[in-house]
Amino acid sequence: VSTKHGATQVVCDIDDGDTTWILVSSILVLGMCPALAFFEAGMLRSKNTLSIISQIFVGNVILSVMWLVFGYTLSFGPSIGGLIGAPDHLFWIGLSFKECGSRAVNIPSGLYALFQMMFATITPLLMTGAYAERLKWSAFIVFTVIWELLVYYPLVHWIWGGGFLHRIGVLDFAGGIVIHTSAGMGALVSAMYIGQRKDFFAYEGEFPPSNLPLAATGVALLWMGWFGFNGGSALSSGSVAVSAVISTHIGACASAVVWLGLCMWNHRPAATGIYNGVLAGLAGITPASGFVNIQATMLIGVVCGLVSYYGVRVSKRRLHIDDALDVHWVHGATGAVGSLMLGIFGQLQTDNYGGAYFDFAASPKQFGIQVIGVLVAALYSGVVTYLILRVMEHVMGDLTHGEGKLDTGLDWVDHGEVAYHQLIILPESESLGSALPSQETYMRHRAGPHASLDRDPYQGAAHL
């Protein structure tokens, strides 16, 4: 990018290798949405399995359309006062599949927008793990759309799109502040605002998971997808991508080892603890993965493991905050920690991507700048999340179902479906207090109000 007589001229140098890597990275990050759905579904109770999967799949498609129509331009359009992007690229007008843009001169501008779309879709969906098993379907849709518009797009512009935090030097390689800190604070506020699930104290907030093998599958896919998440953020297939991928893996492992050791010390090597340890390390190394060496990566992973493990214990057992899957610690706090430690251990890596973006070294000044970035993002996300929920409750009424419906489960209440083998054992008649519909009620609900039921009773096993 060169400037002459006040005009900006972009000189493209499209590289096939870089383009291929960012294409692959985009696909890897897209796979993180169903991976998140599998993880959360496995960690929650079976009566809410389809609910959480549906939230994440539907959120993905809605947020993708929003990003195409106006999200990209509000995030990366020409800056208006350092606060938001101008509407120059509505419907991706002006983007190209052949020519580059000012954001990355080595890949097509359309590919850059696609890669950023994958970040935009998963960020608000991280919060589903905080208010899981409670929020109404309609409330979920409204909250996700408004939060994306009022929180995510401005934060992206402030830090990655040339906004005021970018101008003062705040650094975030792949989303520790933009994604994890903002979603973590949103998760904390929404969990506190919506309140605890029934029997929270009986289980100390740790309700029995329904399918740990499914959760393990989700973690494994998230782990693999994170290589595209962080490695693709180098926007090239060179040394920075290599550094980011290696740091991603080592950070996850270091944090998981900490969780494993603490779980064994306090009780036993719980699978859920190992899963959380991996995710905490992945989130924590995200903002620093392309900026720090491997030794610093190990330390960041260890610190994130310690912070998240003890943070979860304090949050659930002492503060009694019902963040169902501990999003505000496993993602939020670790993203903030990694962002701050970037100001301690960051170093100049390369100048083959814009030059100035990497022109820094760790210093007290840079640490102070990172503190400002984390605080601004956390406070902004927290305040706006609270205001969104408050206005929604005023307009829509209760954001959650009544206790009886929550006992039945959101799968049946919101979607008219139930998961797993429960279909085989539907009772012939309903009994008072039963969480399951009868066979006839189930089939009538699925068939619609005008369908005939003059056929043999539903035989669940015959369809499995």
C-alpha cells in the first residue's frame, strides 16, 4: 500500500500459496461452529441437546447473511471517526475474487471478507454456553442479532479495522480481545442476568453431562479448527503462520496439563476438566500466537490454565454464577490474560505482511496499551450486553420459559423434538409430572394440527 499526494494506491501481489492457505483456514474455522455445537450438546443435559445444536447452526446462517449484507462494511469499511466503518461495501460491493484490498495485498479481497465472516459467526455463539438450557428461542435470535450489531462489529473496527484502539497501538493477533474477551464478558453478564437453573446448588453448578464422547469430538474438532483460526490470521502461508500454528498447539497442551494436574490433585482426572483445559489454552494463546516465541507460549498456556481452573471454582462454588459451560473464564479471562501477556513477551516477527502491523516489541508502554484495549472491550461488551437484555425483557417479557417447561427441556418445548434413544421409550399415555410426551402427543405434534393419526402407533425402534 503506497500513498502519493494524499491518495492511497494498493499494489496487489496475489500469491497462490497464501490464497490456498486462507481458503483452507476459512473452511477449518467454519468447522468450529458444528464443533462448538457438539461440545456444548455433550456437556449439557440430553433434554436440551437439539436446542443448543439448533441455536448454533441457525446462528451461523443468520450471522453469515448479516456479515454479507452490512457486517463487513461496518467492520472494515473506511473509518468514520475511528468508531465504525462506512457503508461502502454493502453486499460486498467493491470486493473482488481476483484483486486484493488494502487489508491484505497477497490474497483476494473477497477471500479476506470470507475469512473474517467465520470469526463473525462464531463469536456471539460462544455465549450460548453461558445461558444454555434457559433462554427462549425467540430471545436467543433477537439477542444474537443485536449483540453482533452493537458489540462485535464496533469492536472489530476499533481494533482490526483502523479504529481508535488500532491507532493507539492495541494488538490482537487472532481475537483474544475482539472475540474472547468480548464474548466472555457478554457471557458473564447474560448468565448473571438470566439467573440460575433449578437445582444449581444441589450440583454446585456442575450438572451431569449427557454425552462426554460427543463433547470430546467437539473439542477435537475445535482444536483442529483453531489451527486455521490462528494460523490463518497471519494472512499468509509463511513463517508467521507456522509460528501461530505451533503456538496454538503448545498453548493448548500446556493449559491442559495444568488442568489435568489440578484435577488429579483435588479429585480425579475428570474428562470435563481436560476438555476445559484444552479450550482455555487455545483461547489464551489466540491474541499472541503470531507474536511470541515458543517459550513464552508455554508460560501463557500455564498461566491461562491456572487462571481458568481456579476462576471456575470460585465462580461456581462461591459466587454462584450459573455460566453453564464457564465461558467467561475458559474464554473471556484467558483471552484477556493472553492479550496482556502479549505486551510482556511480544516481539517483532516479520515485515512481509504490511510491515507496520508487526513493528513493535514488548515494553511497559505496549503492556499499558494492551491493558487499555482489554478494559475498553470488556467494559463496552458488559454494559451493552446488559442494556440489550434489559430492553429485550421490557419489550418481550420473560426471556426464559417457566420452571415446568424447563423441566421438560427446550428440545421438546421449543422444537417439538427429542434426542437420542428417548423416542423408543415414549409412554403410551402421559402421566402428571412426566417430562416426556406420549406417543400419540408426539406424533400429533410432529404431524401438525390437520393431519390424521389413523395409523399404527409410532414405533420408535423401527426407525433407528
